[in-house]
Amino acid sequence: MSSDTRDVILEARNLAKRFPVGMKLFGERQSVRAVDGVSLKVHRGETLAVVGESGCGKSTLARLLLRLIDPSEGEVFYGGRNIAALPRAEMRRLRKDLQFVFQDPFSSLNPRMSVGAIIEEPMRVHGLGNAAWRREEVARLLTRVGLRAEFADRYPHEFSGGQRQRIGIARALASGPKVLIGDEPVSALDVSIQAQVINLLEDLKQEYDLTLVLIAHDLAVIRHMSDRVAVMYLGEIVEEGATAALYAAPLHPYTRALMQAIPIPSPRARKAAVKLTGDVPSPLAPPSGCRFHTRCPLADLRCAVDRPALQDVEPGRRVACHHWQRVAKEGTAALAEPEASQAARRRLSLYRDRSERQQNSVPQSES
Amino acid sequence: MQSDTATLPAAASRTPLLAVEDLALRFGGSASNVVDGVSFDVAAGETLCIVGESGCGKSVTSLALMGLLPMPPAEIVRGRALFEGRDLLALSRREIGKLRGDRMAMIFQEPMTSLNPVYTVGDQIAEIVRRHRPVGRTEARARALEMLERVKVPAAKRRLDDYPHQMSGGMRQRVMIAMALANDPRLLIADEPTTALDVTIQAQILDLMRELQQETGTALILITHDLGVVAEIADKVAVMYAGRIVETGPVGAIFDDPQHPYTLGLISSVPSLGERGGRLATIPGMVPTVDRMPAGCRFAPRCPFADAACRTEVPPLAEVAAGHAAACRYAPLERHFGDAA
Ligand SMILES: Nc1ncnc2c1ncn2[C@@H]1O[C@H](COP(=O)(O)OP(=O)(O)O)[C@@H](O)[C@H]1O
Ligand SMILES: Nc1ncnc2c1ncn2[C@@H]1O[C@H](COP(=O)(O)OP(=O)(O)O)[C@@H](O)[C@H]1O
Ligand code: SF4
Ligand code: SF4
Ligand SMILES: [Mg+2]
Ligand SMILES: [Mg+2]
């Protein structure tokens, strides 16, 4: 444990966020339990992915971790201090270290500010450099995220979704952060553009020595760039583990269902497999017992009454399910991707080789 | 691929329900065609997927077929779209309005934009039935209930009186499907019906569409930017890039024998659940806008195989195998570029 704590950069302890909503019901104010008792460690230099369907509390958790909102309960430790209890002024100074990339680059960028002003703002707020230095820094950041330096004088509406997301990333990098939290930074983008942005984030992480927390609703998207994954359902973490281990053998029925839902780009994989039915239930009145029991194919009577605790089952592996051993035994043979045909493999490797060579010879830019 | 006379390939293939021939569209004043010579067809019971990145002209194409593209600013440059023997592009606004919602229907990405927030979903389905059928209120409402049950909305009877905002995104998309299918259309165009949904809900909706299509024999054109979705549901595929179809064929051929560099790029950029295998391959850059369409092959600025000839000559869509065609002057690539050279 002691060796583990040394490189923990950000830690949530029993975090909860309740949003009061609507009328008083029988004298009691109802509330949405958006995040409900989450404990989580983020290690320095890693990429941690938080995955779950819409409405599971991922954005709320991300905002709590950076204290963009205050928790109803619990603590968030950064650099040994509980930032959930820090005075506002001190918190503002810490913002330099902790930055956010929003899901919708449209709504998160001020349409009346030029791209240059948008990227410069965090540097101004934290009093970094003088105007001339900042201007140069903006140009450098723009080039670094694959855009042209001249774009500084343009406005957000002139850019495509992928370009706007690059602008959002440049802005997040401007203050020289240590931790970057991306709330579904690629979910709204085309698949081809997702790949560009994911590769960019991966490069920047190395270059700027960042710790990344990536929120996603799709397990495939973060497979290639995360070291660890936490799966969230209705405000709780239901499984957590190292990426390779978790994908090789998910232990929670929900994780497995998320994997099975991903369309595989091969018509031979067309599945008749069991699919998750229904929607995520309302967090206003979460199901009793295991919150997943209303949709779980393995649910039994015990699941409906007895809430499974998140328990350590292997080093670095936690799961909250009464029947995780059964999930482990059943395996995920159905998930195996059929191999592409020889012709397809040959041409795909031809394509990849040519693209790589080209991208190495021409400095990556423009897009 | 085009035939001037009515010489349809006899017997061999199913008679298409919709045959689009050499469709070209432009927006008034722009330098090039936003849709530039597109041909495809779809038969009853068949699913055609049109796949390409945002901005490739997929929505403009489908809106034009449904008579929903405002003209002006848009104009038809050439081409025709034969549906049950009539050219959709030549119909009056009134005539095509009569077909839409009846013989053919469309579903959009964001149901909230096509559902009216102030009417219950039951009323909206009933209203589309009554617009095209001589039925009374009770009968229309019964049909609405039947449709909600068919698209598997739980507790359909109760949900009939829900307003759209009371439903989840997945449920609203089911309602859209119910509305579209209410009058048993022969053709359904679904424009990115699952793009705004979680993967879990996407899987449910794709299953539902597949199942309903088997029941009804409707011809389905499904538009998407995601090849994973294509693999799940398509019989035939048309890969669209910058207003042109660059590859087309049966779904098996597109994945097992992909020819066009754009198709290869799309396949490569789909993230998979497989082993962490280094960087994701991407397609650099982005789709050109109409005022900046490159001459020659429109994919050339992003194509790793492009050379000077590509930038001047438009590569024709040429057959590489029966029913499988690609618009690349260097297809098959290995013949010109050797293996992993
Ligand atoms: N400000 C708020 N007021 C009331 N409810 C909220 C608020 N923010 C989020 N919620 C609710 O909390 C739950 C979790 O939301 P969110 O954190 O956005 O989930 P996710 O990002 O996983 O989609 C949802 O049911 C959502 O409606
Ligand atoms: N009303 C319009 N006026 C001018 N350009 C338009 C209009 N509608 C669409 N476009 C342009 O036409 C191109 C194709 O758009 P669209 O058919 O929506 O693409 P897709 O559906 O493949 O994402 C895009 O460059 C888009 O900006
Ligand atoms: S505890 Fe029961 S309901 Fe919950 S995930 Fe496990 S098997 Fe399913
Ligand atoms: S014609 Fe040339 S530019 Fe176009 S796809 Fe083929 S190789 Fe690439
Ligand atoms: Mg969210
Ligand atoms: Mg579109």
C-alpha cells in the first residue's frame, strides 16, 4: 500500500453528488444520486479511462475530481491536500495543474472569442509570461495540436468538430497542467477523426508528462490508449482493472455487456449474442440490491436485495458482483474478432505502411 | 453502370425498388457539385448502407430523394431516381408529399428535431396514419399502439400518452421508427439513426430494424459514418467520399476485398476491442467543402497513394469483380505498389 500511495496523483474517497430535483415528495425533497460513493486512485503518468452508458454519472465524477462542482460527501486529494475543502482562491491557483477538455467543443468555446484569445486565456488568468510570449506560445500550441498558427485570428464557428476539439486541447494545455481530464473528448466526432484526436492525446501525454483521465461511453475507443479502466453504472464503480486484463476477461456482467454491444467491423461477426435490454434506470430511484439487477442476465433473488460491495479480487482488480466468478468462467469467446481475409490484410497493411511513411516525411498539420 | 434505355439486367438480380442514376446536385453559386454523379439501387427486403465521413453528401442525397431538400438554394444538375416506376426528382412538391410518410419514409439522427414536443407520441403516430389513410381517430390510435408495441416500447399503452421529452433517446428513436413504418412504406431511409445513441442502445435499435425489415420486406437505406454499423446490418454498401461513390459492392466484398484507399482508411480507423496494437491508423486531414473540391480524384489530398495523374483525372467507378466496383486508378493496389514495399 505504501509504495502505491507514493505515485497517486489524484484520489477520490467516498465521493457523492446529489442533485436536488423537483417537488417535495411526502415532505422529502427528491434527489438524483449522480455519483454515489466513488473511491478511485489516479496514478501519476497513467491514462485512466472511466466508462459507462449515458446517465451513469461520468461527467459528474469528472467535474468533482477537478472541483468544478462541490461534492455532497467525500474528499478529493491532489498533492496530499483535500481540494474539496480548499478555499476558492487557493483552488483557482491549483486550476493551473488541473485542466478539462469538454465533450462538446461547440458549447465549450466562446463563439465571440478568437481562437487565439481562447487559447491564451488560461495563461493570462495564471499570469504566465507577457503578451508577446503568450502570442508565441499560442502559435506553438496551435501547431502542436496539428493546426496552423494563422488560425489564431479566426473564430470557432469556422472549424469542423475535430478542429474545434484540437482547439479545446490546445487551451487545456496552455497553463501547463499536470492532470488533464477529457469528458468524452471524441464521442461527438466521426470514427476517422476520433482516431486522429486519440493519437494526438497519446502523443501530448508523453510530451507534456501528463496524467490523463478519459471519460468515454464506448469501450473500444479507449482500448488503445488507457492503462487502467473503471466501469461506472448508476453512480457507482462496478469494475476496475488494468486495461489488458479487463478486456481479456471482464468480471462484471455490465462490463461484458458493454463489450458485446460494440459493433465489430466484420460482417462475419454479426452477432445474435445476448444484448443488454432496456435503458439505464433513473438515478432518482435506483433499483434495490445490485443496481444492475434489472438488466443483468445473471441476476437472481439475492441480487435484488443484497447490494454487492466493490471488492478486491486480484491485485489491481476490483469488482462489485455476487457472481463474478461465474462471469470469469463463462469467458468471452463470443467476443473474438474473426480474422480479416488475406486480401484485406494485405491491402490494409499496404495502406498503413504508406500512410505512416507519408506522415513521417510531411510534418503533421492542416487537418 | 448507367443505362439510357430500360435494359435492366434480366432475372439475374432482383428488380430494384429504387434506382438512383447519375444524381448530381449543387447549391446555387458554389463552384462544384456537392453530389456528383451518384448511382445506386436497392430492392425490397434489401439493406443498402451508404457510408462516409461527415460532409460527404449523404444527407443531401437522401433529403433530395425524399423531396426535403430546399430548392433553391439546392438544384438538381442531372440524374433521376426511379421509385416504383416514377422519377422522384421530377415529381411536384404535392406528389412527393403524398408518397412521403406513406410509400417511403425517413428517420433522422436526432429524433427531437422531427418529433413535435407539444404533442404526445401517440397523437403524432396517429396523425401520420390519418394523413394517408381514410381512418377514424379510434382506428388511428389503435394503429399507433400496435406500432409502439412492434418497436418494443415497454408498457406501450401507457407510453402512448407520453411527450417526447419524457422518453430516453433510445425510446424516442423507437417512436421515430414506429412513425416511419406506420403506413407500411416500401422504402425506408435512416440517416445516422444510431449515431447519437450509446453503443448498448445502438445495438438494440439495429436489432430492431433488422427484425422489422425481415417482417415487412421494406427496402432500407441506412446512412452511417461507422463501418462497424455497416458490418452489422448491410447487404450492400456504397462508400461515399466528397459527393461521389468511390466503392460499392456486397458487404462481404467491401470487408474481405476492400479496394479503395478511402475504404481502407475507414476500416483502419475503427477502434477495436483487440490487443493494444500501437497507434490507430487514421485518414489524415478532412473532407473538402464544396468550394474547395480538388480536381481529379477528390480523395487525392488525403490519399497515401496519390500521384500527379490522380490530381488531374477523375477515376471512373470501374468493376473489379461482379457487382463490386471501385473508383481508384490504382485498384487493385498491390499490382501497382507491391507488397508492404
Ligand atoms: N445539474 C444537475 N441537476 C440535476 N441532475 C443532474 C445534473 N447533472 C447531472 N444530473 C443527473 O445525474 C445523472 C448523471 O449525469 P452525468 O454525470 O451527466 O452522467 P454521464 O456523464 O455518465 O452521462 C443523470 O441522471 C443526470 O440527469
Ligand atoms: N443548405 C446547404 N447549403 C450549402 N451547403 C450545404 C447545405 N447543406 C449541406 N451543405 C454542405 O454539403 C456538404 C454535404 O453535406 P451532408 O449531405 O450533410 O453531408 P453528410 O450527411 O455526409 O455528413 C457539406 O459540405 C455541407 O456543408
Ligand atoms: S450482483 Fe447479480 S445483478 Fe448484479 S451484476 Fe452481479 S449477477 Fe448481475
Ligand atoms: S485515384 Fe489516386 S488519389 Fe484517388 S484513391 Fe486512387 S490512388 Fe488515391
Ligand atoms: Mg457525460
Ligand atoms: Mg448527414
